[in-house]
Amino acid sequence: MDRTERFYRIDQLLNEYKVVTLHTFLAEMDVSRATFKRDLEYLRDRLNAPIVWDRDAGGYRFERADPLAPKYELPGLWFNASEIHALLTMQHLLENLGPGLLAGHVEPLLARLRMLLESADVPMASVEKRIRILRANARSYEPEHFSPIATGVLQRRRLTIDYYSRDRDETQERTVSPQRLTHYRDNWYLDAWCHWRDGLRSFALDAIGRVALRDEAAQDIGDAELDAVLGAGYGIFSGKVVQYAELRFSPERARWVSRESWHPQQESHFDAAGNYWLRVPYSDDRELLMDILRHGSHVEVLAPDALRQRVAAELQASMGKYA
């Protein structure tokens, strides 16, 4: 427990029990008598805490506040990594929100977020200057498309979209039954039943050129089927037929890769030489291929043979450009 946490614990105990013995303080905070005395002195002298020793009650208590005395205020507690990421992400999203139904509510929310992020000892200007959140590989999409897509997802209504297929370099009109919105690697995807393909697909929002909300009810797909098709593969690519890739990383690269999560169902271990072995399921190798190639000579595909050959062909094609 650091000093700021101890300050808050002292304040909490005094507010909860009104009179707190020295023994209780030492036991609750697991500190020495000398440390407690230093904390108490700091609270009184620096933070104006009206804490007094009550001889009759046999413990410490708050004295009735003097209206003319300096204000007692505890220092702000800082956030953990996930909390600061969530707060700054919300602030960024709200500040870049375009005009819409929420426009009138945004500024009060931003004010609340600033109050959370700012404290007496950490001003907001310091937070904005000293902490950055960088978005990697984020692709831009048409903001006006998000509202009808979200409406279709939540109200269970079909959508007609113009969808650009990068693989075929063509745009097609699709009627889909939206199931859920997914935010993955800084990009938004619409998981939906495609009535043209007669199957589940994930549509990148940045590839949607037009959206029309229809009156027909969306076809509902059960959670089990959604997870079986969209959750079993690797990354954003779907498919029920799953294979397992077996990869071996060099000891040098293992220092990074062993700390990463490639798939919820991955299996891994180190061998005697310090190599890191990783086994991950996939149904479509496109995203997996990109993740493998970024490690260059520090990774080898051991199985399946088709994936090994695909990686080898990509590497040979790359070498051909430098021959």
C-alpha cells in the first residue's frame, strides 16, 4: 500500500468508525508506528486534516471543522492502465463526435470526464501532454453510416448496403440481417447474415458505400452459431472449418511473442533451446499470414503444410523484388 492509498485508508477508517485506535490503524495498513506517525503529520500539516487524539475515547477522530480553517482535501488517486485508456478513449471519441442526437449531451459528459481525469496534484493539461493513445491501422469510414447500421443491429431490422470487395475490386449491393457490431484492431465491423451469400459474414464499415434501413425484420442467428462461425477462426475472418497452425519462434522473438495473445484458444510452450511454440486455430489464413510474415526469419511454420507453402511462396515473391 503506497502513501496516497494509506491517506485514503486513514480517512475511510475515521469516517467509518468515528474513533480509531492506534492498534487498528497499524493492523489495517500493516505499517510501523513511525510510518503512521509520519503519515498523520503529513495529513495534518500539508493537507489540513483536522485529526486529533481523543484521550477520553482512546483513539483518533476528526475534530469539528472550523469554517475559517484551510480546506481539508486528499490528493487524487491515479488510475490503472485500463481505466486511463478507457477514460481517454471516451474523451477522444466524444470530442470528435459529429452533430447528431447526442450533441446536446456531449459537453456535460466531457466535463465529467475532465473532472475524473483531473485532480489537485495532476492537472488536465499535464494528462493531455504526458499520455498519448495512438491508433494503429485505423481506417476511416463514413460517420453517417454508423447510425443506421447501429439502428438495424439494435432494432433487428434488415439493411441494404453497397459493399466494396477489396479481393475482387468490385462493389455489390447486399441485403443483410445485422447481428452485432465488432470493434477490432481499431476498426469497426458489422457481423451479419448475408442474404445474397446465404451465410454469416463480417463487413468492414470503411468498405460500405451506402446504407439503407429496411422495414423487414432481421433474421436472427443464435449466439452458438455466431461464435462457431465468427469466433472460431483467426482474427476477423470467419468459417466453421478450422485448422491449426503450429509456429516456432526464435528465442529472441519469443521475448515479445510469448507475452501476446493471438487467439483465446491458443496453446503454447517453450522448448529446451528457448524457442517458443505456438498453436492457433484459423479458418482463413489471410490475417494469420500477415501476422506470421511480420516476424520474418524469426518464425517458422511447422504445420499445416499448405500454410507453410503459402508463407514460403510469399517470401520468395518478396525476395524476387530485391533480386
